[in-house]
Amino acid sequence: MNNKVYTRKPLGNERFKWKQKDFALSTFNCVAEDMDLMIRNCKEAGFNLLELGWGVQHKAWEAVDMCEKHEIDLIFQDLEIFGGMMDRHDDRPVDDDVIREIVNKLKDKKHTVGFYVWDEPHLDYLFKEARRQSDIMLECDPDALLFSVFPPSYNPGPTWENGEYYDAFERYINVVEPPVLSTDIYPIGDYCELYPGHVYTDEMQLDNSPMWLDLSVARSLAKKYKLPFWFYYQASKVYNTKRLTFPMIRMMMYTGVLYGAKGLQSLTATGACYLSEETPPPYPTEWTALLVSGEKGEFFEDTKKIHAELKALGNTLMALTSTGVFHSSDLVPYGKYNELYKKYADDPSSCELITGELPKRTSVGEFTDDYGNRYILVLNREFEKGLKADISLNGKYNIYEVSKIDGKQRLVSASSDVASVSLENGDAVLLRLQPSEEEKFTVEYVLND
């Protein structure tokens, strides 16, 4: 069978020299008692990018050296000097010359690839300050990744309740002009005091979560502004989480892929955030990939496995553009805000590759590459059981599965109008659909710098 090789291009904002070449797998606030052990284990777990959001100063500088030693990329932050988290650092004096000094000191470090500018700015003056500091850094290091992340819809500023979320998100993009569009949502918990009535339950799982609404908006804005989309998924206890299993984490990771993510960001592999030397938080020793000691946690092997899968799929995912996301009818995102969701979500009638009713707790994403090749990602949203199903297609196709082992495509069905899937709980599969009348061929992608 013929194998066609296509080129793919790096992704990113046109105003930056920095461009994304490979699928990003990162973790937030990467600090530990033993930084050498932590970063060594992060690399073994398959992370290819570490973030120092909220970083403690001396740990941040340790991380710089350890990332050089272990050859893993780092986004640097030192909150004593620059950047911020929400509005908690908006009144801190910022010495612009010190920012320049730090950037100049780090710009020749091979694996310090950028700076974590602001975590969850949510008001206009914070957008302006994030942009101002970014511009200082960009002047000193034109190659840097200047990273900021927009908050989820449960935050002290713009929300779906007050009708300000979408407009604020778009203003953030227009003012900050980030190199990637990153957002976060952590749905396994009680969503803190802002949503006292919205509590995760095993009965509903995430069927009525605001996650689907937030991701629909993030995806649409990323496409509108031609930015790669990165997604922070929940990988630890947040907002009084009562139970967290790895299938829950896996499902949230593949949900990001479903919506076209080119980067998946773990909050957080170490389970808690190290904010200061004086008042370190209690660190959970359960439901984490890594421990604050730097040692391996109970989710380490599962994390390592899914990162290997995403690395195998990543070359293909980087070449694809999301063209639609569709769900089974049992999804009622955000409860009473379901009608609002319909405003931003894809109309089921626009679905081009599949037809008929999807099985319960099943979602399908449609994708295309620059050459007209079409793909679907089938996701089992169910946390507790696997899925065996036939997904009805709108015609006859040769169906190729993209391997989670080596990324190669193999023909799994010829001239079929159904895509048969067998998925573990929270798992997904990426398939290429080729019109059956065409001569069969496989596809691979090569990065063209």
C-alpha cells in the first residue's frame, strides 16, 4: 500500500518568532524538595515542557539548572520579579530593568524556552499589564515563548452568569496577543464558593459540566485568531475533590484533543502548588503522578503510558484542524445554561462524517489536514466502563487507525459505513476516513521548519 508523506508547519501567533513544532505535554508549578529527582521523573513520565507558574524563587533557579542537565524545556517564572496570578500581584512594584536583566541572563539557556507572564488575568487592567511585561521580555528575547492563560468561567471576574465571559476572553486575546491560547477548567469537585450548587456527582459525571461550554468558546476563539490551543486538565485534588481516578484524568486529556488542543497541561503532576518556603501547603500523597519529594506517585505509570500514546499521535494531531465536535444527546452541558451552550457549540446538523445517534456518553471530533484528508476522534466519556460500539458514517470509507504506539496508520476496515470502536473508560481513538472509491494509502507528516 502506498504511503503518502505530507509536510506540516509550525504553529503560532504571527507576531512572535516562537512557533510550536511538537505537541506539548506540560505540568504546572514544577517544584519539589528534590528538584533533580523531580525533573528526572517528569522527563521519564513523558513531560516535554515544565512550567514554573507561582514558582518559589530559589526553586525556580534550581529548575533552570536541572532542566539544562536533563534536557527538558522550561517556562520560567519568579514572582518576586515579574508576572502574576489573577490580581494578587497587581500592586507589587515591578522594576522593568530587573525584568530585562533576568531575561538577558536566561535567554542563552538552551532549555529555558520562555517566561510564564500571567496566570489567569481576568480584568482589563491585568490584560494591559501582562502585555506590557510581555513586550519588555520580547524586546530582550525575540525567540521567547511568553505564556499567559485565561481563566475558566468560574472566576471572580467575567462569568457566564454575568454575561461577560466570552467578551472578556476575546478582549484578553486582542490585548495580550498571546503566542498560544491556553485556558483551564477543573471539573471534578465542588467548583469552590463561586458555584456552590454545581458539584460533581458520579451519577451525572461531567454531562452537565461547564467544561463543554468553556472549551467550545476556547476552540472557536483559537480558530478565529489562528492560535494553537492548549488545555489545562485536572490531574489532582481541586475544590474538595472527593475521588479522582486515572480514567477521569484520561478522559479530560482526550477531551482537550477532541477540541483540537495542541498542548495538554497538567494541574498538577505533583498534586499541589508550592507557594512559599514559609507556608507550604499540605501535599496529598494520593491521586498524583509525582510527590512533592520528587518521587513517583500512584498515577506515574498511567501518566507515562498516556504520554507515550500522545507522543505517538502528536505528529498527526499537529497537522490537523478541528472542524467539528459532536456529542451524544445525553450531554446537557452546564445545566440551565444548555441554551447558551448551543449558541457556541457546533450544530449537530453540520456533522459531515458521522450520522445517527451516538452511544451514551460518546463524543466525536471531526478534523482535516491541509491536503483534504479527514479524521475523527471517538471519545468514551464514561468513567466507569468501557465502550464497544459501531459509529455510523455518512458513506462508505476505508478506515485507518492512527497507532498509539508508533503513530503509523493501519487499515482496519475497507469500504465500511460504520467505524467499530472498543475503548476503555475515558479513552479515545483517532481514525482517518478515506472515501472507499479512492486507491488505498496511508499518511504520515513531516515537519517543515
